[in-house]
Amino acid sequence: MSLLARFIAANQRLSQATENRLPVLFKRHIQTLYKYEVADLLNCRPGQIVLDVGGGKECPFLPFVDPPCGNLIMALDLSDEELRHNRQLDHKIVADAAAHGFPFRDGSADLVVSRAVVEHIRDNAAFFRNCARVLRPGGIMVHAFSGRFAPFALMNQLLPSRLTRRMIDYLHPEWHEEGNYGFLAFYDRCYFSAIKALLDRNGFTNARFNFLYYQSIYFNFFYPLFMLMLAYDLIASMLGIRNLASGIIVTAETDTSARVISATAAAELLDRQVASTGCSFRRSNCATT
């Protein structure tokens, strides 16, 4: 092991010892909260039509869904290569989430979810508009994403994505298996007040926000920097500065007064639209792990 590697390892051990003393609620992981939130919504009412935006590689909530699921879960992603890695689903559609409308009829989905996707979308005004259109009346969306003004996010916006990936590969090799870092991020409207404005503009109601502030783990390779960032995180959390949250999970519902489309009609329409657009699609009865 090189001198630099030993130095980083020593700093990471100090950072880990400090992290172990932090309150559990403060250091909750956004992806853990997200998968339980989505699974709970699916378990409360089986037989839903679900659109997993950015659903390449895996659907982390599926192991926590009670069998038999009876849900029609479709993964939508811009990358066909990413979707090919997802062995959990048979329903896969290649499409741009921020294009002019999803390749589905308005009001055809019960649930739209995404994890670490919103920060990578160039135009979130279009994305949230698409979510509002595709959801049935009373439908729900859940999105988990990084905050625009978190220190690590500001660095990510300044540095080239290739350099960011190389740095994380070297400083945090334990994250390599996740494979969901280093992608080009725009952080368009990825802060509380801007997202709240998008919800209001698109008629969403009963909005619930979960704010997370612990991001100093990104800087555990140098203990003094880790402590500086930890102080920042704790102060932002105690003051409740929502626009400075490092992670946000938003859950919101559509207006219940709009027209409803049945699940059968939505599935039939999906078949016709996929056939006409040439989207990548395979059909099964239920998504399982």
C-alpha cells in the first residue's frame, strides 16, 4: 500500500469513528428511505401501474414488496444499455423523461418513482409536467435526489464528470458496485423552493418532503475537511435550511378530480403505443426478484 493510500485509510478510520457517534436519524441514507417509501405505497394497494423512471440496472424497492405483487412495473430509461442490466423487470422502455410527454396516455399510471434521477435531468419543468400528465387522479409520485447546493453537488457541477468519477473510484472504491455516480448532473431546480414551485404549478397536492443533510462522508479521505463539512451539515440541519439539504425525497399526489383511465385500458394503450414507437418492451405478469 502506498503512503498516500495509508494516509487516506487512516483519515477514513477517524471519520468512521466520528460518524459512529452521530445520531441515527441524522445519518440516514436517502436510498434506504426511498426504497421503503415506495415499497410501502405498493404494499398498501396491490395491482398498481408503476413507472420507474431511470429504472436501469435494478429496482431497489422490489425486495420489500409483499408477494403476490400484482403490479405492472415498467422501467423507463434513456439508456438501453442500462435497462439491459435490469434482470428484475420484463417491462422496459427506452425514452427521455424530459421529452414532450412520456410514451403513455395521460392518466394511465398509479405511481411514478425515481431514485438519483432528478439531478441528472436537464429540464425538470418538463419532467414534472410529464409526471403530472401520466398519473391518474389521486396518483402518487416519489422522487429521491441530491440537493443542488450541497457542497459535494457544487463540486460536481464545477468538475468534469469524468474527473468526478475517477476521484470517487479512487477515494471511495466501496461505492463502485452501486455504479450510479459520475454521470453528468445538472441539478436543475434541485432545491426545496424550486421543487415546491413545480408541484404547485402542476397541480400536485399533499406534498411531503424528507430532507437529509449528512454529506460530509464524501470528504472522509481527509479528517479535518470531513469535520469542517460535518459542522456545516449539522448547522444546516439544526437551522432547517431546506434549500441547503444534501438529499430530498418528495412525495406528492395529483388532483383527484381529473378523468380516470382504467388499468386494463392503460395496458392495452401501452401495447399499441410501444408498437407504434418502437420502444424496447417485454411483457410479463408481475415483476419479482
